[in-house]
Amino acid sequence: MKLISGGVTAPKGFSASGIYAGIKKKRKDMALVYSDIPAKGAGTFTTNVVKAAPVLWDIKLTRESDNIQAIVINSGVANACTGEEGNKNNFIMAETVANELKLPVNAVYTASTGVIGKQLPIEIIKNGIPGLVKELDSSIKAGTIAAEAIMTTDTYSKECAVSCNIGGKEITIGGMAKGSGMIHPNMATLICVVTTDASISKELLQEALSEDVKYTFNMISVDRDTSTNDSLLILANGKAGNEEITEKNEDYHTFCKALNTVTTKLAKMIAADGEGATKLIEVTVKGAGSREEAAALSKSIISSNLVKAAVFGNDANWGRILCAMGYSGVDFNPYTVDLVIESEDGSLQLVKDGMATDYSEKTATKILSAKEVKAIADMKQGTAFATAWGCDLSYDYVRINADYRS
Amino acid sequence: MKLISGGVTAPKGFSASGIYAGIKKKRKDMALVYSDIPAKGAGTFTTNVVKAAPVLWDIKLTRESDNIQAIVINSGVANACTGEEGNKNNFIMAETVANELKLPVNAVYTASTGVIGKQLPIEIIKNGIPGLVKELDSSIKAGTIAAEAIMTTDTYSKECAVSCNIGGKEITIGGMAKGSGMIHPNMATLICVVTTDASISKELLQEALSEDVKYTFNMISVDRDTSTNDSLLILANGKAGNEEITEKNEDYHTFCKALNTVTTKLAKMIAADGEGATKLIEVTVKGAGSREEAAALSKSIISSNLVKAAVFGNDANWGRILCAMGYSGVDFNPYTVDLVIESEDGSLQLVKDGMATDYSEKTATKILSAKEVKAIADMKQGTAFATAWGCDLSYDYVRINADYRS
């Protein structure tokens, strides 16, 4: 398996586009991803009871439609808490794309991201779609433009791609995602599109995706707010020509590994670009009784405002890490826990058996001052481990969210 | 029932003191509350797996000791994650107080608040205790001094008292508390001491307290971090001379109502003085299917970073409120929810049946600019209700917590 350049247009048969339609004040605000032949579609979606109109639409399509060929996305307005009018506007968005591309409407996934509670400016969207379709292009650059068009408060676009060999054929998986606030995924993230030219059954595509998010997108947090619009969508068009994956054989596991590389990379990019973030925090909990417990512990640490504020201040206030583990819902003996922090500037053990080592605060501050900081907690109670990603809590998080709409 | 001045020294037979022993750099750091006759003791404590040494001690005493007569508290160091040495130091603190007051050691509750992971400076504490005992005084002012001595990042001390008639006798309940970070109580808050001269059995005292915290201290959040040191302690010395309350009769309910007035007032003071807070947010969810659901919904709203940051910015971003309700774990129909905001500057309906009304953003901003802001969500699905209290998320929360230890 190797990392290659590009994103959603890296696999064979996919094209993309991004335009400025006029929903937002200045930046690009609509994107389209298109497979030139029908593809299998799968998705994972927010568990929030309040689900945006496009989420409801995509859940229905994932269940009912065997062929998906396009994904249309707008940024600026989330189309959540918009009632029947919201559902109608969402349908018009899908239908307009379907008409332009000469597809049935149930071949078009939709996604929206932005302010909750406002209706889509549907005329602007309808007027934008012909241009969006006209701009469709299979170049790497077109994928990047699409990744830019789905950004909200993101400071950079997020895409990546890998290729690997399945049954003698080179298959490619590419993806794009956006963050960067209201991030505490509970099935997926807000919003990620993955494309692949691999041939795989719809059932296994869904299963691979559902299993994958547990330890990728579901292991990141920016602010503990699970969004109304979380959607992770994947299209597999089979153009690589491999024999269709219909059982959990070696091909399936190779596919899962490649998918995991793409989703992990995108998840980390979202965490690192969390609203106001100055650094990426990676927390690994090892030596746990089960992977679920390791995941709950690491995610609790990554979600703590107090831990995040301390990391922002380069302060090795490890008591807050043990405190966050303590309210994670996992039962454990605090007096077997070891804790190490790490970055490109070194490694330092802060805690041994639940109590402070005689570490140097100066060294700790130096390690925490790096752009990527790791914390590794060893429970010494088993062999399971899990990793979660988040970011620090800065003044800019407050600034961005105190006047998001103005 | 009437509000009276004072705090822990308001009830008959209680005295208190607060001194600067030298644990902190400048401010007072030790407090003592004393009943001149043996009292019944009860408490509720953090559910965090990582429990501070004084919490473990108080849990044991609450179970085993029938007579409590003193509560000694230090601020500056939490005595959490301190192992056997921490337990030993905690015992020495209780024992030194017991010796000075000529009490058995198991008549002395302890509490500590401050940095996690540091050992208590036990010599400083031992040297401080004789002065602390000498300063004991039953005046209102002595109660206030004790309330000041337990503060950490609090900007003001918190105390209140009420009196009421039980069986022809005037009984009094007084209390003091400290906040103001690591506040997401899950049994109590960090730290509250309540005193009363009412006569009540130990069992009913504990039951009254345990029931009370569910809708008082457990309904506030500053930063979603449940502390290692949460302790709510109550002493009842019977000096009011009422017939002992031993069953759930009218006297019991009068007692509970008076207790609730004290704890609600203290809980709101803690929320309003949350780290960096510029305003108190009160959220009531009504028309819910059950009180538990109303509590989960209102607490989810009050805990959302995005809601808190929007209120800091006086931005009526109500979509974040519905989003927070949506991930509370409660199932509901978003399209029956109404939402009103209120303050001394007016009242405004933002949402009807899950969607925006045609409200004026200017009016909304004016209402949100007050020092106390209310949001009332009506689920229109039942008759239950609950109220939660929190505060906004400001730059100062980040500043305070980025360099708490320095």
C-alpha cells in the first residue's frame, strides 16, 4: 500500500468540482463528486436525534438504492431544524443534480454543512448546479477544489489517497473531509466523502465502513458537540477491475487496511484543524482490559476542556488527565497507571503507578510546546489499546464560536 | 421559611474559622467548621473513579461514625493521586484537629481542594491547626471567613442560610460552597458544607441530601469535568430542639424544602462564578416525558461548549441548543420543541415547533447581553420539567486554565 497524491478524484472513474454559488459571502460553497458509472454506496451518520434533511435523505438512499452516482454538497447552511421545507429543498437539490447528469434522483447523495436552523437558499443552489456539473473534472486539482468548497471554519482543505494491490489489480481509495467545530462524532464526521474504484459488495462496503469509523472518526473530538449533520459517505464503482469482494477474505482485509489509512489520516487532519487549535493531541491508552475501555478512556481525556486548556498553555497538569480517565465510565485502579508525554522534542514519564515522578517541569513544557503532542497512558491491567485525537482549547475557539454567525 | 444572613454559623451551636496557614501564596487556605455538641453527619461524593484521600476518608466516616463534630478543609492542594502518603497525611490532618478539639478522630470530616497530584504540605497544615481552632467563633463573620478560606479560583465567597418552623421550633440551615472549575458534579460539588440545628435521624438526613443533589448540585456544569474531590457534607446537631424527624412526615418535607433553598442558591452561585464566566445561564426544559429526561436535556444544553460560547457572544444561535438536546441521549420529536429566551431585558420566542420564528436578532442580542440569561425549552410531550445552571465560555476560562498551576 502506498500514499499517493490527490483525494476523491484519485480512483478511476471519479470526477469532482467546486464552485462559488453565492450561499456564503466569499468562499466556494458547493461541491460535486461523480462516478461515471453506477457505484455502490454506503454511509454512517450522526446519532444526534436532531438529524439534518440531507442526513435523513442519505439514510433512506443507503437503505433503498443500489446505485449511487453523485454526491452534491453545500456549505454555509446545514439544512437542519428546517422541517418539511428543508426536506423539500433537499430533494430539489438532489433532483436538479440528477436532471443535469441524467440520473435517477435516488442516485444522488446530498450533504449540507453550516448554520443550523436556516432554510437553504434553494434558488441560489439551483442556479449553481449547472455550473457545478459543467466544471466536473477527473484531475487531482478538481478533487482539491471540491475539498475546498466543503470547508466552513476549516483553515485548510483535507484530502488524501492510497493505492494497493487486490487480486493482481491496483485499487485506489481517495477521500476528502471537513471539520472543524461541533466535532464529537458518533458514527462519522461532518462531512467526509470517500471514493474507490475497488469492486466490493454493498453489504461488505457498509460493514467495512461501520467497523472503520469506530476507531477513526469516532475517536476524535474538538468540542464534545455531536453534530446534526455528521455524514461519512463512500462510493465504490468497481473500475479497478478486481474480482468483486463478497466475503471476508484477504482481499477484504487489504481493502479495510487501505480504507483505514485514508480515514485515520483525514480524522487526524480534522482534529489538528479543530476550531482555534494550535496543536494536535494524540492520546493512546494501552494495557487496558478491552479495546472498548481503552477507547472510552482515551476519548475522555481528549474531550476534557481542562486537559485541552492545559496543553494550550504547555502545562503538564497530568492530574487533569487522571481526573478525565476517572469519569470516563471505566472502572480501574488509579494506582497502576503510568503516563508518558512525547513529541519531536523528547519523551518524559510524568506518572508512575498513579503518582508524580520527579520530572522536570521545564522539560515537560518543552515537549508540550511542539505542534504535535502525544500522551500515552499504560493501565498495566491488560493488553488492549486505542488511540484518540483532539486539539487544544484556545482563545480562538471562543472567538470563532462567540460570533460564528456574524 | 425565610432567607437570613450568614452561612455555616447561622444555625445554633456551630462555629467556624478560616486562616492563612501558608499552603497558598497569599490567600487564606484553611477552614474549620465545628459543632459544640456531637452531630449527625451525611455526605454525597464524586463518582469519579479517581477519588481524593479526604473523599475516601469521609465516605468511611459517613458509613461508620454516628457522631461528627468538625469539618476541616484546606485549599491549594487537592490531595488526589497521592497514594498511601496522601491517605496518611489526610489522617494526620483529621487527627491534629481531633486532638486540639479533644474529639475522637472519627468525628472529623476532611476536605481538600486545589492542584491534583501534589502531596499535602503536612507540616504547614499541622502548624496551622492550633490557630484555626483558636479562631473558632459562632459569629456570622466567622462563617464568612471560613467560606473565603475554601476558595480556589472563585472570585467571591458563597454562603447562604434559611430558617423555618418545624414542630413549633425555629430551625436554621446554613451553607458554604466553593467552585469554580472542574465542575460537572456527579453526586455533589467541590466543596459544600451545610450545617443545621434541626434534629433528624442519620438515615433521613442522608436520604434528604441524596435526593436533593439530583436537582441542585448535579444540575450545574462549568466545564463538564467531574472532579476527584466533589464533597457535599452536612452536619445536623439537633440544637433547635424540634422533635427528631424519623419518618417522612410534614416536618421532613419542610426540612427538605429548606435544604433545597440553601443548596439551589449555592449551586447557582457556583455556576455564576464558573471560571471566566461573564453571566449565569439558566435552562429549563418543560413539557418533557419524565423529570429524568428533562434533567438530561437541560444539562446537555448547559454543558455544550458551542452554546456557552454563543451566549458569551450574545448570539442567539439556537440551532446549537437543539443540537445539544439531540445528543443528550433522550429521544424526542424535534418538531414539537418551542424555545424562549428571557432576561431582565425581555422575553423572546426563537423557535416554534422546532423551527425559527421570525424573531429580531437585535432583540435577541439585547436579551442575551444581561448578566442572567434564561432559556426555556418546551417539549410539548408531557408535563415534567427540570432546571440546570451553567455559565458562558469566555477567553478568561482558557486563560485561567492554560496556566492554573503557574
